[in-house]
Amino acid sequence: QVQLVESGGGLVQPGGSLRLSCAASGVTFSTLIMNWYRQVQGKGRELVSNINRFGDSTNYADSAKGRFTISRDNAKNALYLQMDSLKSEDTGVYYCNGYRTTWGIPNDYWGQGTQVTVSS
């Protein structure tokens, strides 16, 4: 059974930093394209950042560029999101997502989410 477990969320003041982690189990982690999504109450999930299987290609939402850094460690089955210069609009539940296709069939895996609150 595939499990993705996020950690590292919390309450931080504007301008502060947090590092989110996502631990994967039950799957060959290096086969997954990994994503971080954010969901604000009452709205849909938005893609914050993603990283390819090898960790050498990344993408960021405009709101995250220059402030967030996504990375992965395939040997540790772990995904990270370093968030710096946090703003109140970064507040939300952050979800770890893993995606791959197997024989043309898409597989989509989600963690339970971790709350990030940016407030003074």
C-alpha cells in the first residue's frame, strides 16, 4: 500500500521559513513525478511546485518562484519543500502528490496534508 506522509507544517511569522517533508513508502519512489499542492479553505488545490523523477528538473508557480525550493532524495524516499520569505498568502494545507503511469494507466497518490499558517 502506497503511503505519503507530510510533516513540517506549522505557524510561522511573515518573512519566516519552513521546510516541509514528505515520506513515501510502499512504492518505488524514483518512479514518481512528485508535486506539492496547496489548498486554501473554500478553494481547489493549486500546484505549487513539481520535480521530475531524477530531481534535475523543477517547476514553480509564479507565487513560489524565488522563495520556494523543491528537492527530493530518492535514496531516502523523501520529498522536500523549503519555503522562505513566507507571506500570509502562503497559508493553506500543503499536500504531497506522486504521479506515474503504469502500462498507460495513471496512478495518483496523495498524502493527508500538513497545515501551514503564516501570521503575525
